[in-house]
Amino acid sequence: MTSLSVPSAAAWRSAAMICAGVMMVLAVVVMAAAGHHASALGADPGWVLFPEEERVDIWADAREHYRRVVRFGLVAWAGAWTAIAVVLFAGPAAPHPPPGPSSGRGGHATVPWLLGPLLVLAVVVSGALLGSSIPALVAGCTAGVSLSALASWLWMRSETPRRGLAWVLAGLGVLIGTVGGVLLGAALLGAWIILGAPGIGVLGAGVLLLIAMTPALGIGALLARGILRAFVADPEASAAPAAPGACRTGLLLAAPVVLALVLASVALSRPVPAPPADAEAPLARTWVDLPVSGPDPAEEESVDPRQADPVPVPADVPVCTADQLRLRAGDWDLGGARSTATLEARNISTRTCALRGRPELQLRQGGGDIDLRIVPSAGQEGEDPDGLGAVLPAGGVAVSPLEWSGGGEAADRETGQRLAVRLPQSGGSIVPVPVVILAYPLVEESFAGMPGAQAGTGVDAGWGDPPPAPVDVRDGEPGGAELGAGIWALIS
């Protein structure tokens, strides 16, 4: 009767090494998949330094999901790297190769100076394959560091049978070299800018990164090898013989764990579905400080917005969604008995869409919404908005004239306001899309051509910031504060 044999310690170490190696590779694969999916979402509005307007990011939850996946992948990658080091330290010494060129006095002496190009190549290839996003960049850098560290370890383990120490020092050398390369690259870029050189471009940036990383990683690898030689008292120590069949047994022991890791990686690599129809954009991303800008001469329209007429909109034209429009408010005329402004919507997508009826306005002030009552603007009192509006081709602009009676002293003119238009998302839910408040034309009072007098004619004095609360309506009015809005009409 045959009894089952207990796996040897060497078999268990082999299984642990296989699991850690597979986990390390799958972590990079999962990060690469997350980077590819994140790149497909387009540019992250949160990384735009000077946006023309604040728009609702309907993919905010998806971007955060991919960032979490990448963070988890980094933790798994670091854990796998540490596990490999522990297994190598716990195992017997490896067979030591005979002295030769691998010790640094031959062809292998060039290995340290190839680590930088290897890392840069991995980053460039990942950028070409995965696209442009922070998760894609992290995945590419992790892949480059992994390849460089592995090459450094294969080069350094010829110095000693203590593979665990060589593994740790190889990773340490690549880490030191990478940090040094980044600092050197930043210094070179700063010098390039200070000297007033022309734009560096993508190709120039790659060359600059290569110039910085090659010596930095080479020096890091040589430094790590120097530390290794200082710690190894007897580099020619004999190695313990490998246990027969340990690798085959270890492979059988690792198979269930490897299968579980593969299944988990497949689940983590799946893309996030589109936002559901009942999804709501977080207010923290919707209500933010909006930029103020002067008029763009290239976008000035010769058509008087208040003379544009709405037209019947065919039923088969899809409604404009939040991600298709850029909203702005300008042409301010304040301080009179009746204040006016013009709400502008520009189709920034490549698809034709329609705006029907009057805009559904939302005015937020002091952390709460002002109760509004939207009424027809002047000249449209008896006009039925149903079926009327504007069909916006790609780049088309539609306007809606706004007007209201000032609230006088009862209106809060100090607390900042946020004007928004409620629009559907591509998934069907309705979200408030912020409106960029354009700058105001300043007017100086003059008398007989002398600025600063008490009375006289208005003189154009450029552009200035709008007041905190340009729509000076009173909150708490019975039935809501009256705000006139015209039916959307196409002007270009």
C-alpha cells in the first residue's frame, strides 16, 4: 500500500516562488488594463490647470474605480516582490557560476547602462499601447521598473550565491536610479526652459528621459553591486544541491492559487459600465468656483441674440446632453429697472443635437438653491415653447435671453452665486451643468473728456470681474423669484 508523501520544504518554496512571480506579473497586467480603460474615458477634467469652464464629469466614479484598481495593483506588486525576496532568503544558496565576463569584466559590464533604456522603452511602449492617463502612466512605470530590476538581479546574482540579497539590492538600485533619473530629468527640463529653447515636444521629452535615466540607473546598479560585494564575505561559497522534483511538486501545489489569481485579475480588468440612468453627479464636482474670462474675439457673433428666432425642432433629433455643451453667460446689463443677460450653449461635440423649449435654470447661493419661477422673456409671452428650439450642429451656438427685476436692498449681493442649467446625461439622468460667468464691460463716468467727474457719458474701460451675485433676485418670494428665459434659438 502506497502512502502519500509530504511535500518537502524545497517544494513549498518553489510553490511560493511561482505564486509570487505570477502575482507580480498579473499585478502589472491589471494595472495596464485599468490604464487602458481610463485612457478611453478621455481627459480628466480634474487635471486641467486652466479650464475654460467647469463641466460635470459623468465618468468621475469610473475614473476613481480605475485609480483604486491601480493602487491595489501597486500594493499587490510590492507584496509579490517582497514575497520573492523572503523565499530567496529562506532558500539555500544558488549554484555559483564560474568566474568570467559576467562578473563585470566582459560583455556583461554593459548591463547597468542598458537598464535606463529598458525602463524608458517600457514606458514609451505602454504609452503607445495604453493611451494617455495617470493609471496608464503608473502601469508603464511599474512595468519598466520590474524589467529593469529583473535584469539587474540576473546581472548581480553572478556575484554571489545569495540570491535573496541580490534581489533586494537589485530593487534598491533601480529605485535609487529611478528617483535620481527623475530629478536629473527635471533639472535638464528646467535648464531647457530657462535657456529659452523651443518647445521640447513628445520626441524631445523621450530623449530627455533617456538621457537622464541611463546614467542614473547605471550608477544605481553599480552602487547596489558595491554594497553586495561588501556584504558577501565568501562569494565563492558552495551551493546546496537542489531537491529532486521540487519544481514539479511546487508547480502542482501552486496551481490552485495561480488559478485564483488569474480569475481575480480577469474580474479586476473588466471595464466599468456606463453610468446608470438614475446616476447623479456629486455636488462636490458640480458646484465649484468658476473661472472668469473676457470675451473671445474669435467667437464674437454678429447676430443679435435677442433677434434670433426659435424654430420647430424635428422629433428625431436627439436632445443635447451635458457632455456635449459648453455653457456661458454674458452680455450683462445690470443696474436698471430690468436686468438682462444672454445664456449661450455651444455644441463642443461632433454630433448634432437639439435644445427644446426654455432652459431649466438653477441658481445656487449660500449653500442652497434659490426658488425660481421661470417665465417667458419679453416678446415671447404668448408663444408656446413645445416643439420649438434650436438644432445645434457640431460647433453650433444657441442662446436664450435672460431678464429679471432687481431685488434691490432685499437681495443678497455679497454671497457668491452659481448659475446652472439642468441637462440630461448620456445615461438619462438630469444633472445641473454649471455656467461660466463671463467678465463685465467696465464703464468710467467722465465729464468733458475728464475721467473721474460726477456726471457725463460712459467711456469703455476694458473688462472686470463680475460681482459675486450678478442675478440679484430675492429668495423666498411667493411662488419663486421671477426669472425670464427665452426659448433656445440658433445664432450660428
